Amino acid sequence: MLPAQVPPVTERGAVKWVRENLFSGPFNTALTLLGFAAIYYILSTSLPWWLNGVWTASSLGECRDIIAANGGTDGACWAMINARWHQFIFGFYPQDSYWRPVLAFGLLFVALAPVLYWNDRKGAIMVAIAGGLTVLAMFSLSSPLSVDLFTIVLMAALLGLAWMMPRQLIWVTLLYPLIAFFLLWGGSVWKPLATLLGFAVLVVAYRLITPRLGVVMGTALGFVAACVYWLALQGYVSGPLTALWDLGLPAVNSDQFGGFLLAFVIGVTSITFSLPIGLMLALGRQSDMFLIKTLSVGFIEFIRGVPLITLLFTASLLLQYFLPPQTNFDLILRVIILATLFSAAYIAEVVRGGLAALPRGQYEAADALGLDYWQAQRLIIMPQALKISIPGIVSTFIGLFKDTTLVSFVGLLDPLRGVTAIVRADINWKGIYWEPYIFVGAIFFLICFSMSRYSMYLENKLKTDHR
């Protein structure tokens, strides 16, 4: 036997990869050369513009003078981003209250930890990173010392909870919507607490009705009872408490929201609530009950047949007419409701595809085990369907987050069109064009790319079949 020898240079390493992927034939070679020529042309024309960028200036004219003084003919004026970054991030939110959206953003990752890493120490690592970055952001914003100390104590307590009892962190997840609402909009603390009482009404009604009428009627009537409380009775609970002890934060109007703060508020809220609604619509579309199936199909087909911009105009102009008199729904909340319903319709179709991909034997196995409908869905059917539907669900989430830029058509200051138009209207930055769009596009790419990478990680983690 001859001893093993090292393969030739052309059959190993980078040389082999280049030969097989870039120059494997005449056509592939021609495409490779054309690609190199295109890359060279793009870099030769755009690289000087990037390298001659100016980061410190007070106007576009000053940027051009600095570029000319350095011997350049053209360059990026990143000084506009340096001067107006707070508007791209926070819109016209009060500057002395920047700590409130920063704290809400940090708590968002704490709330996501038990969802992304259930009963796993990786969630504690995520909480530690989020807490550390939140504290650093507080210091960089020169927030009050009392707020800094409160943030440090809060994040340390949450880190200890995530490390010792990671499952208990789910209570932070459940309470986060009310906490974020209170931090962002401010006002009396009794309003979110009175809203929380509505969920207690839902639970009590569900427990009283379910033993007699079943899970579906218990859930439906419990939700109706909670809605009646929120629309008609909540004011009678929060009003006297506010008059007795007005405890809270300074109120912030919705027209002061803007930039990526607005995009995150609409995107995260719509994504959070659209998933369970989409699951119920998918199950309703496959139901054997005629009324539930008809209503689910009608809702899904109507929403999917109407552009999102039409629904946003509906949220801005018409939704108020369908609410009880003297009901004042905030414009952002109206947009969130319509965006949630829009996303839920698409998620319902994605999940229905996952349900249709399961073999009939899975349903028969659930019946053979003696499971009822909801037990079969919770333990056997839905976990497999969601695993199949992960790419489609995440794609819908990414599309929804990017579609938050459409809110500029109803008067809200999104980061792409609303804030950029205001910045470019300033006489100091009149004529600037590419820089704000590149900055906003880069942030959108980082967020959407992160969601895509987590989707791939989740797919590989849950890929337990055919191994």
C-alpha cells in the first residue's frame, strides 16, 4: 500500500473552490469576469464618497467646505446623522424623558428571554447583556441619578431571577405590555393597573363559563366581558384612584412619537398579538363548525385582498365611528389594531399550510390516545405545524416591521419618510439626500437580518426529524 499523500494544489483549499465555483466553464468564467468588473466599477465610483465622509459639521455647506479643503470633490455628510440622530431614534419625544423609551427597550429583551430560551440559562445571558447595555445607554443620555440607580437595581434583580428561576421570568413577559405602555405614554399608574384588572375579569368569566359551555364559549364570553369592562367600566375604576392619589409619569402625546421608537412600538406590538390571533384564525378556517369557518375565511380573504395602506387610512379616519361615543382611541393604538389584524390574516394562511403538511396519521394518533381537540392541538398538532411554518411566520414578521414605514401616510413620523423629510427641510441640511436613507436602511437591515438568523437557529434546533 502506498502511503497517503497530500492532494495537488488544484484539488484542495481555496484554489479548488475558485476553480469549481468561479471558473468551472466558459459561461461561468464570463459571468465571474463580468461580476468582478461590476464590483470594481461600483467600488471605484462610490468608495471615494464613503472615504471622504465628514462626521463633524453644522450644515451641508460646511461639510462641502471641509471636503474641498481636504482635496476631495465629493463625500458623504454624516454630520447630519451626528447632529440629528436623536430625531431618527426618538422623533420629537421629550429629551429629558429619553430614559423612558430606553428602559422600555431594554425590558423588551428581558421579556423576550423566556420566550426565546425557555428554562435555559441562555436567557440569563441575554438579560445580562440587555441590562448592561441599558445602563450604559442611561449614562450616555445623562439621565437623572435616581433613574440610573433604579435601572441598575431593577436589571440586577431581573438577572438574579433569570439565573435562579428562569421560568418565573415569564411573568415579566406577561406584564411587559402594560409596563411599556406606562413608560412610553406616561400618565397615571392607575390606568395600566385598571387595565390589568380586565384580564382578571376575563379569567374569572372563563373559569365560570367553561365547565358549563366548553372552552370556546368560555374564551369568547370571557373576552366579551373583558371588552365591556375596558370600554365601559375601566374609567370608573381608574378615575377615583387617580383623584385620590395622582401617581405616575408626565404624559406624552402620540404626535411626539417618531423615528425608530414609533417603528418598534407598532412593529413589536403587532407581531406579539398577531401570532395568537393568526393561530386561532387558522384553526377556525379548518373547523367543522360552519359559522366559525365562514367567519374565519371571510376575515382572512377580506384582509388579504385589501392593501395595508387602505387599512391604515381606515384606522386613521373610520375606526373611530365604530366605537362607542366619547371613546378616544389614540391614533397609534388604532394603527396597531389594524396592523395586527393585517398580519394575523397572513400568519393564519402560513400556519394553515403547516397544518396541511402534517400527515393524517398524526390526527389519528391523537384520537387513539384519547385526547380531546384542544389537547391534540396543544401537544401533537400545533407544535409540528409551527415548526414547519417558522420560515413563513418570520418572513411575515419581517414584512410587517418594514411596513411600519407606511404610517407616514396617516401623519405619523416614521424614520424613513417622516423624520427624513423634516430633517431635509432644515435650511442647514437642504440638499442632502443619500445619507439619511443609508442610515435608516442600515438599521432596518440589522434588525431584519437578526430576526432571520434567529429563525435559522430555531429551525436547526427544532429539526428533530430524519436524523
